[in-house]
Amino acid sequence: MLEHLKAIRGDVADVRRDVRDIKTRLVSLENQVVQMHKSVAFIHEDLAGVNVRLDGLGDRVERIERRLSLRESV
């Protein structure tokens, strides 16, 4: 009976180590996901800035075209 309990205790210790390892790996994955979300947010912010600049350039081109009579006034 004592041998069985020792074997069970060893198995439980193995399971605890495995669970600890899985928890460590899960935390690492969670941190990586957070970093990816931050990267995506920065990309969206950069794209928004580019869109604002493109809109401004489009407006400038339209004004230049009107001044040079390349486009009819609307």
C-alpha cells in the first residue's frame, strides 16, 4: 500500500511540474498577444496619420488644378 501511495505522490509531483510549466508558457503567450495588439494599434494610428496627410495633399492638388485652370470650379 505504501508503495502505491509513493507512486501516486510521484505522479502528482509530475503533474504539478507540468501544470507549472503550462502556466508559465501561457503567461508568455498572453504577453505576446498583448504586444501584438499594441503593434496593431500603432499600425492603425500610423495609417490614420497617412490618410490625413493624403487627404490634405488631395485638397492641395485640387486647389492647384483650379488655379491653373486644369479643373473646373465646382
